[in-house]
Amino acid sequence: MHGSVLSAVQIAVTCALVAWMITGFTRLPGRWLRWKMFCRATFTIITLAGTTKDGRTEPVNVYDYLSPGSFILGPPQLQTIINHLTRSGRYDRIDGQGRLLSVHGEQPLEVADSRVVL
């Protein structure tokens, strides 16, 4: 009888823990995932095209310019990378569209004439 009581307690605790973990990842208004690691971060998902001096366009991967292991990219960091790429002469202009995921939810994001526009 002692073993069955312990087993019932273990099952109840396990079910409570699983329920708590599942509700920890549900959406709340204005938040992208409730887990603290995600609710304060800003993620940018964007497709960019750079126009070179000779008029060709080619895709630009801004994540190539972040430090290894970094994946959180906000509008100020994106603008800094775009400024670097245009001032270095690699591109005359950079344009693109994407989304910004933050504590304020999902917002459209655009890069027009090398300027980040929310």
C-alpha cells in the first residue's frame, strides 16, 4: 500500500509539472511566448536585397555580420549592419521586408533605401 501512495503522488506531481510547463509557453496578449528568456528579447526576421554599384541586386544575410552564436537582432543592430555595408561601399542601397517579434507582439518591418522603418 505504501508503494501505491508514493506512485500516486509521483504521478500527481508529474502531471502538475507538465501542466505548468505547457502553460508557461502559451501566448498572452502583447507577448511572444511567456518564458522570460523570450518575452524580453527582440527578434528580426527579414529578407534583404543589396544593390551593388553596377546595378546588380543580391541577397544580404545580416546574420553573417553578427558574432558567432548571436541570433537576437533588433532594429538598432540591423541599422548598424546596414550602415556598415553601405559605407564600406559593398552596396549602394539595401532594401527588404520582414517582421519584428518583441514584447509588443509582431510588427511589420521594412528597410527602404538603407533605412529601417517600423
